[in-house]
Amino acid sequence: MLHVNSKMLPRLAELEADLLDRRDRAHAEGWIGEIEGIDLTLTFLRAKRDEAQRRAQRPAVHLGIPARHRPKDSK
């Protein structure tokens, strides 16, 4: 699953504004199928934005680098 980087949140806002403008135009032209497609895209975009905002609020967890243990020589 792809995660949206929190640095891209302003770009998602731009995309949402553009989609809303396109939806208004489609509504004015009576393009019902286009409206349904835009609404679906808006739903996915908003879900991704909300997920990115939640992920940005969580602190990063440092797991460290695992150490490699070598077996002892059996002499």
C-alpha cells in the first residue's frame, strides 16, 4: 500500500480544489457520469489526506539495527 508523504498535503489540497471546480463544471453541463467519477476520486483523495495527517501526528519509532551474533567456535 502506498503512503502519502505528509509534505504532499498542500498538493492534495490543490488537487481537491481542482476536483471541486471540475465537479461544478460537470454539474453545470449535466455530465452525471463525470460527477460520479469525481465524487469517487474525492472520496479516495480525502481518505488518503486523512491517513497522511494521522501518520504525521504519530512519532517515529526507532527500532535500531539488529546485531548479528556469530556462533562460537566449538573446539
